[in-house]
Amino acid sequence: MEGEQLQAIETSQSLAERLFVTLRGEIVEGQIAAGTKISEPELARRFNASRGSLREALMRLESLGLLERRVNVGARVVELSERGLLDLYEVREALEGMACRLAAQYHTDEDLTELRQMLAHHEKQEGLQAGQAYFQPEGDFDFHFRIVQASKNDLLIDTLCNRLYYRVRMYRYQLGMASPRAKRAFREHSHIIEAIEAGDGELAELLMRRHIRASRNNIEKKLTRDH
Amino acid sequence: MEGEQLQAIETSQSLAERLFVTLRGEIVEGQIAAGTKISEPELARRFNASRGSLREALMRLESLGLLERRVNVGARVVELSERGLLDLYEVREALEGMACRLAAQYHTDEDLTELRQMLAHHEKQEGLQAGQAYFQPEGDFDFHFRIVQASKNDLLIDTLCNRLYYRVRMYRYQLGMASPRAKRAFREHSHIIEAIEAGDGELAELLMRRHIRASRNNIEKKLTRDH
DNA sequence: CTCAACAATATTGTCGACAATCTGTAAGCG
DNA sequence: CGCTTACAGATTGTCGACAATATTGTTGAG
């Protein structure tokens, strides 16, 4: 039994880094199910890596909030809960709202160009979407990602893009929260960009918060329906 | 030359954990200066620990944003910048504002009792404060800490209390940003608690954001004065 | 039959050594 | 004289082995 190859395509920086990226993907996409107990020796053998390198990857995953580690017990993939998802949206509302406020003030011309371009691409895809919102989630993702970049606040960018968003994607993949409100989301995105372009930070923040809260309410409703 | 003892008083969970706590304290308080290059072998010898255990501590410090690590180069204590401090306050404004909104809705009776108690203690100390705002910073800290706890949003609590606040304290210690606006801060704290008690989340958020933004403006003014 | 103490097993925490990579210095060349 | 290139030293990345701890299964007493 051979250890498997882990993405040789990546610019291989360090083994631990590659393990981290690979495992992060598998956890986010659910190939390693939520709540799973992680066995260090087993995973190490699987990738033909030492336990040390693997442990480094695990610790990074922990700092992402994708794993929970307890001393002398081991690591488990984080459990997905309704409460956790709703909490996440509250934090996003606060953070992305601020990102919009800042983006309205500090965005570059390039930021706006890319945002508009993204929106157009978005609209085109939406045209041939008749019930199947397949690529919508990733598109929505790019939009939020790009807005945050425009805020020019490195701490904010890091917190959202390198931390929370992986958790968001994990929930989307595994609880399948693809927004069935694609058309509405598109209009909201459009208005947000306009506010940013107009330099109206206050409005931009308000719209983004309302946008995210609408998603949250949508989820909350769906969850209580399945109760 | 003997390796030094690291807080035996702590409930020793694991060596790496203790190393982490110790180093975190030294970085926050500036005993290990900002921008310092970290030598793994040197620190390992200093604590009579193996490099492996030390590396684990370093990685946790990195995830706190207190260290920056680059592959095959090593770790440096993060550099303190004016921009970094202002960024930090923007994120706090967003997050703690939301914390207040949630606290107004979800706080327990115990939360309110502790907050009021803290405020009273705070007021008493302020009486004998005539220019020396020594303990003020920590008191202010406890207040914000307690508010966040009352939000009952685990992700928000973790992000602020286990991440950002260490960075805040590092800036306070090393750039000495003890608020010279103690009396005013006290009144603002008082009003925030009242809003939370009244269950007025909207007002509580507004007041907290204004409170933090006032601190930020204060800092910004001081920085431009020293230009 | 249930519960508690104990032994066996497996897993995690810690360590020291080796290999890969970077930094700084000095020699060679244009 | 300045720039590139080779070398030496040191540091980081990776590995396998040992010790400490938790978990599981078993046995015996009540």
C-alpha cells in the first residue's frame, strides 16, 4: 500500500504546508466527515509523512477552527451545528459590514473594475440558471472575498479570508446552504457596489449587513422548518 | 547555565502549552521586543525543552498573530505599526459593536451583576486616580472582556478574547496607549451597560462603536501629533 | 447481573539526530 | 570598481524512537 501523492501541482513550499492545504480541502468538502476522530499515525502513513509534519498541519487546522484538539486525547474534526452556523453569520455581518464601510473609503480603481467584472460574469451565469444554483455559491464567495480585499485592512482581510471563510465553505458544502435566492442576491450585490463606488461607507455597510442578515434569516427559517 | 523554570503554578497540561503561555506573556509585555528574530535552538535551550515542543508553541503564537513565520527562514515577533493599531481598532469596533447588540438580547442576570460590580470597582479606583492611570487599562480590559462573554456567541468570544485582545494588550504595553480619558470612558461604559440592561441592542451597539471609535480617534490624533 | 478496579493496548507528547535550505562572506570575472 | 558566483556556517524542516497518558477490554467482588 503506497502513500498517496498530494497535489504536486502546488508550488511545494513545505511538506507540512501541503498536508495542511490538502486536509483543509478534505475537511471543508466533507471527505473527512465532521466529528471524525483524527488518528495521527494513520494519516501520517497515508501521506508517507512523519507524525511531526502531520502534527504541524493539524495545529494549523486547529487555528482555523476546523479541528478541535485536546491534550492527551487527540484531534476531532469540528462538529457542525445550527448554532455554529448562525453564530458565524453574526460575525460575518459585523466584519463584512465594516469591510464595506472601509472599501467605500479606500478602494482603488482596480478594485472597482474587478468587482464590476465579477458582477457581469455573475449575471451571465445567472441567465442560464433555471433552478440549479450550482456555481452560484462560489460566485457569491468571490464577491464577498473581493469586497474584503478592497477594505485595505490587513487584519480584517486575514480574519475573514484566511479564517472564517473556510468555515463558511464547510457549512455550505455539508449542510448545502446554497442560496435559493440568487436573483435577489444579485441585486443586493449590485447595490452594494454602487454604494462603494459612490464613496458612501455608511450606506455600503448598511446594505451589506442587511444582505448577510437576510441570508441568516433564510437559514434560520429553513432550520426551524426542518426543526 | 541552567534552563529556567516556567510557571510551575499553572496546572501543567503540556510542555508546549506552558511554553506558549510563557512566551505569549513575554511578547505581549515586550520582554521579547517587537521585531525580534526568534532562534529555535536558543529558546529551546533556555527552557530545557526540545525544539519540537518549542515549535508547537511558536505555531500557536503565529496563529495569534504575535509571530510571523516564513518557511526556511524562521519566526519573528510581529512588528508594531501605527497602521496595525488603527486596523485593530476598526475590527474591534465591528466585533464589539455586534457583541453589545447580542449581549442586550442574550445576557443573563449574572452577566449584568458582574458588569455592574465591575463598574463600581472601576469607579472607586478612579477616585484615587489623579493622573496615574495605572490599573485603568486592565480594568477597561475586563469590562470589554465581560461584555463579549455576555454575547453568548462562541465564535465572537473566541475571536476577540483568544485572539485580538492579546494584540491589543501588546500595543498597550509597548506603545503605552493607556487612555488618558478615564473619566469619560467610565461614563461611556455606564451608558453601554444601561442599554444592555434595557435590552436595546441597537443603542448598545451604537454606543460601543462610538466608544471604540473615540479611542481610535484619540490614538490617531496622538500619532499625527508625534508625526 | 451490575459495577469497580485493573491490565493491555493504542495514542499522544517529547526528544535528539539527520537532511534540506537559507544567510552572509569572500573570491572570481566583466 | 561593481556584480555575480561559489563556499561555509547556521538554521529550519523532517524523521523515527521513547516516555507519559488516555482508552478499551477483562476480571473479580458484591
